[in-house]
Amino acid sequence: MQIEGYREDIYRLRIGSYRAFYTVDFEKKQIIVFDILTSEQAHKKYGRL
């Protein structure tokens, strides 16, 4: 799911009680995971998603 309100295409993936935040580099065919947080930590850092 893409996160609205951010310039970059930032996506999140729900994994149980965790959230993984990532971007996709289509030119390099790479997925860059830059944050893995509990749902509580994610809500504090990124707001209610």
C-alpha cells in the first residue's frame, strides 16, 4: 500500500504486528526496505496509516 502525502513512492507492508516500509527502484530492479517497526512505533513515527 502506497503512503499518501509523501513525495517519494513509499510503500508499507503489514507483517503480523509489524510494518515494513520500502521503496522500489524500477531501473535497478531493487526493493529498498528502510524501516521495520511495530504497528505502534509506525503510528507514532508516520501518523495513523
